Amino acid sequence: MAAISNRTEPVAVAYDARGGRRTKTFADPFAARRFYVAMHKAGRRPAVINPSKETMAMAKKQQPKKAPRGKPTPAGSKRARIRAALTRQPKKMKQLMAEAGVDQTHYNFLNGLVQAGEVVKTPDGYRLK
């Protein structure tokens, strides 16, 4: 790891992610160091890169935009379709997937709704409360 604690300019750290290599830029060198260590422990092959103007522009383009938490899911999203397929009658995951037109299970999403108190999990499946 290169010495990054004495830099006053932004520090960019490249690391492996699901979609390929990503770059994250930090104004605080100590935050960059903590991030580097965390990525190293996770086996993501981090590297400190020279933050030139082109690199900084590429890093901003590569950052995926995340939806703010706490807001409803956009209409047509998989979660919204799963939520719309739920009724007062219990349904198994296969039934929900078929009605919502999704190709993957959403157990974590439904279990989150169970914890939030919106959905009840029964032996026959999931249903609205």
C-alpha cells in the first residue's frame, strides 16, 4: 500500500466489484485508508491510483446511482410487482413469482416486509396482514 496519509489532494482507490473494477474517490486520506483496509480484508484487490482529472471523471461516471432509502419503489420494479401480487390469501413464492412476472425469488424482501409488520408468513405462504 502506498503512503497516502500525507496527501492533501483527493485520493482514489480502485477495487473489484460485481460489475468489474470500480473507483472510489476520497477527500479525506484517512477515510481512503480505512476503505483500502476494508477492501483488502474483503479480498477486493484495492489499489491507490493517481487521481488525475480523467481518473476523477471516470470515477464519477462509474459510481452507480442509488435510490434514496425510505422512498417507495418505482412503478414497474420487481419489488413493486411482488408487493402488488400479495393479497389476503396466502401465496407460495412460486405463485408470487408467476403473478408478478419475475424470474428470481425475493425471500429477503418478503422477510423484511414480515419484520416491518406489513406481511404475515404462514405455513401456506405469504399474505398481507
